[in-house]
Amino acid sequence: MYTYARANSILEKAGEIDWDNIDYSKTGEGTRKRLLWLIGKYPWILSTAADNLSPEVLASYLIKLADEFNRWYGEESVLREEDPGLRNLKLAITYGIRHVIGHGLRIFGIEPLPHI
């Protein structure tokens, strides 16, 4: 829940994301790329957890996603990023994290808190 609230707070402070001005070339080979990969993996994780009646698959994934985001956020500033294309990429990643974690929490019957 902390990660959801953190992502939500970042997005509220940032205002609108300029979806047409995202510099995807700045994804790189590190944590940003890994976060995008993890976000994209969510539908498969959800389907696997449901098909196998294994909620622990979803829970483990959400913990991994939250840990990876928190580590990344500790290393890279989102709101203080000066490059507009990179800032929008970071905001899009943050948006994806918030969406996936929020949806995952709701699957478990937990309503995420917007702020801590």
C-alpha cells in the first residue's frame, strides 16, 4: 500500500503526463526497462494466478514490483527530472506502477490508500 500511495503522491505533484512527449529511447537497460517489463507482465501474472488458483503468485509479483519501484525511486528522481522526455517516461512508469498495484490490491479486496 505504501508504494501505491507513493506513486499516487508523485503523480498528483507532477500534474498531467504529456503522453505524446515520452522519450522511449531513455528506457535504457537498467531498472526502468525492468519496471516496464514487470508492468507488461501483469496480465500474464493475473491470468496464471487465476488459472492455477494461486493467489500467492499475484502476491509475490506485487511485492517484487513494489520493491523494484521503491529501489528505483530511491536512485532516480522523478519530479526533479529536467529532461521533459525522460520526465514523462518516469511519470508513465509511475502511472503504470500505481495502476497495477492498485488493481492487484483490489483483487485481494484491499482498497488502496491515496496517501499515507
